[in-house]
Amino acid sequence: MVSSVVKGRGAKMREPTFIDTIYCLPAIQYRWVAVVFKYLVVAMLVLILISLAKALFHLTGAKQQDSAKMVKALAWRIGLSVALFVLLLVAYYIGWIDPQRMVPGYSQ
């Protein structure tokens, strides 16, 4: 099977139209979305760690209110973790993030 480029028919290509530029945008134009998304993920991870540290602080306390504050901090941590997971799923389906295409140590 010989491709059309070898036979000379692929040498003349049409110029891209306005519709092509709308529907076939390269991924580099949305680079700012990836940067903002990375900062958002890091911020949520920091908030999760802060909530976990706050729960640990209230775990060591001897007051009666400390157990209620600890439960509240752990509930915030669970809520932030679920929100981060949903955010990652939505970003994957929208196309903001892609899975890693290259597996280290594997060659095709």
C-alpha cells in the first residue's frame, strides 16, 4: 500500500479555514489553564494538610470542645479531598490534564 503523498497527490494541501482554527486548536494555547490548575491543586493539597494538622492539634488537647473541633477539621479534610478528586476527574474529561504517555523503563 502506497500513500498518496508518495504518489504526489498530497503535495498540494488546502489552507486552514476559520472553522479549522476553532475546532483544531493546539494544546499550547491553553497553557495558562494548566498553570492555574497546578496552582489550584497545590493550594488544595496545602489546605488538606493544614486541616490534618489542625485535627492533630485538637487531638492532643484535653478540653471537651477539642474533640468536636477535631471532628470538624477531619470533616473539612474529607470534603477537600473529595473535592480535589472530583476536580481532577472533571479536568481530565474537559482536557485540561492528560495522563502521562511515557512509561519509564518501557520502550516500544
